[in-house]
Amino acid sequence: MKSSNSLRIILAVMAFFMIAMYTSQSGSSGSSDGFLRKSGHYTDPHWGGATHAGYFSLETAQVGANQFKFAAVTDLDQLSRVPDSPASKPMFQSTLLPGTLEYDPKEQTYSISLDPTRTLVSGHNEAGRGMELSELTLYQDRLLTFDDRTGTIFEVLSKDHGKDSYVVPRFVITEGDGDTDKGMKWEWATVKGPDLYVGSMGKEYTNSDGSIANTNNLWIAIVNSHGEVERVDWKDNYDVVRKALKAESPGYVIHEAVLWSSHLKKWVFLPRRVSHEMYDENEDERKGSNLIVLVDENFKHSEVVSIEMKHLDPLHGFSTFAFVPGTKDEHAIAIRSVEEDCVDATPDSPCKQRSYIIVFETKTGKVLMDEHRVDLSVKFEGIEFVDVSIPSPYN
């Protein structure tokens, strides 16, 4: 009798696990657990506390045989504060610039046209600073942007039937290993497999004598499709790039443009600054780079490629880039931004900002569209191929 009861219990437990496995497999196919299959990955409609799935994609960014919609976003630093906003409830802003990139297959060159700007506004801040946005990235059909002051990951959403945009915060992530109360200085983001990788400038924070104060900006965060955050110390990876550029200590490299290429199977780094000397805040403005560093997935091998610009201005440094759709990551659009006379800037003598857009081949450095100055005296630090005029299907 006892043996018969034991057998019934064992069979019941086995049946339970078989049902659970079937339910899990059924859910991952796209229905019962609310997950949606998009862009080759499972997407969670409640990612970051959202009540719905994303609705932007690379597919809708292509609007013609050789035409692609893109958008760029600014990091205005201290100029991000909305003028005359009350001290009790300060507001902060960033400029969103839509545009179109067009390829001429006969000439094998690119050209761009720019649309009217939009203003993104938020009250989220840290110590009176906010909305200093440093990247734009599509992840799980969501358009994300990253505040390098507060550590906030915002989602950009449509309003007014796609005629305007606004932001909502999804995550706030602090510096380094996370045991700090300062927001992470986000500078770059990329999608690798099912995960979102988000990183900082890849340089130690140093004292005036060159000694290291902390290494918080050498850490990255990996956010998965469920919104879980993992922190990883990337010091060794950054050192591979630093060594390839012959910028070991006391030299340094500052990163704001890093992407994983699923086609090339390589990490692609476009350094903002490269210096063979110790960091000096006055000299740093003129350490701009025209170099690409290609690194294999395991950070064992690297290759440096020089971009063949007609004129190389040391004030210009890469702040963001995106692979052109349909080119197997062999063509890239990038922004080279400028911060000039910013160290001792005052209201009477403000910091000078400007931005330039360029297109080039990632494997050879051949320029396909030389630097085109954006007719706005601001610093753009994020770019992505996306059509921001897509209306929200949820409102």
C-alpha cells in the first residue's frame, strides 16, 4: 500500500514538471506568458516597468531603397537646465534631431538632410544636473537614451500622433560596482545577442597629480530582456584598446562610441580622445582621434584603422556612431563633437559646442561622406537609425 502511494506521488510530481516545461516552451513561442518575438529576441512588454511593448525598429527606419531615417540627441552639459525653471522644481532639456541619410550607389557616397528638432524635457536630476543624454539605442523595439549625469536610462516615446516625442525613466543605475549614490556616467550603449551593454568613458578618475581616485568608469552594466542588471568590471577589456593605441599610463583613452558588430563579430571602438601624456583638462580638448579599434569577441586580438579625413582637427572627437542598415556593419554614420574653451567657461565667455556628421567604412577607414557641420551650436552625443515619427499604437 505504501509502495502504491509512493508511486502515485512520484507520477504526480513528474506530471507537474512536464506540464511546467510545456507551459514554459509554449510561452516562449510568443503568447501565453505575454512575451513577444521581435527582431530575433524575446521582448518583455513590462521591461523597466513599462505597461506595453516597444514600437520602433530598424525595419521602419528604412523609408526608401537607399534612404534611412535617423535621430540624434544632445548632451548640453550645464546648459541642459531649462532657463527660468523654478529652483524648487528645476527642469532639464535635450534636443532630438531627426534626419535622413541617403546613399548614392552610383557615386558610392552618402548625403544627409535634417528635419526640425524636438525638445525632450524631464525634471529628473542629480544635484541640479540632468538630461545630459549621451547615446540613442534601439533595444527590443524601444528607443532608449542615457543620461551621463544621473545614470538614468530613459525610453523615448511618441506623442501627438508621432509629431513629437517625450521621455520616461526606466532605470537609474549608480557608478562602479553599484555601492555608490552617484549616477553612472553613461557614454555608450550597444546590443549584443539578447542583452543591452551600457558603458562609461573607460578612463580612471584621476587627481591633479595623476594618481587614481577611483575606477568607477571602468565598469559596465549588462541589462537583460527581463530588466535584470549585471555589473562587470571592464578594466582588462579597456586596457586591450589602450594598448592597441599605445596609450598606456600615463596616457589615456576616453570612449563615448562603442558598438558590438554581430556581422563582423568584433567590438568596434571609436575613441573620443587618445593621449600619450598624462591627463590635463586644458589639453584634453585637443586630443581628438580619427582612429577605429576593432577587437575580437574575447578581447585577444585588436586592429587599428585610420579614417582618411581630408582635414583632421584635434578638437573633433567621436561621441557616437551607428551602423548603416543593410551594409553588414561595414558602413557607419558617426558624430564628431567639439567642446572648446570649456574649462574656464563663464556666462560671459561660454563653452563652445558644435557637432559634425561623417560616414565611413568601418573595415578600411574610407570616408563616404566627409564631415558635415550641424547648423546648431550644440554637442550631439547619441545617434541611431530610427523613424521617430512612428505614432504610439497605445495612445
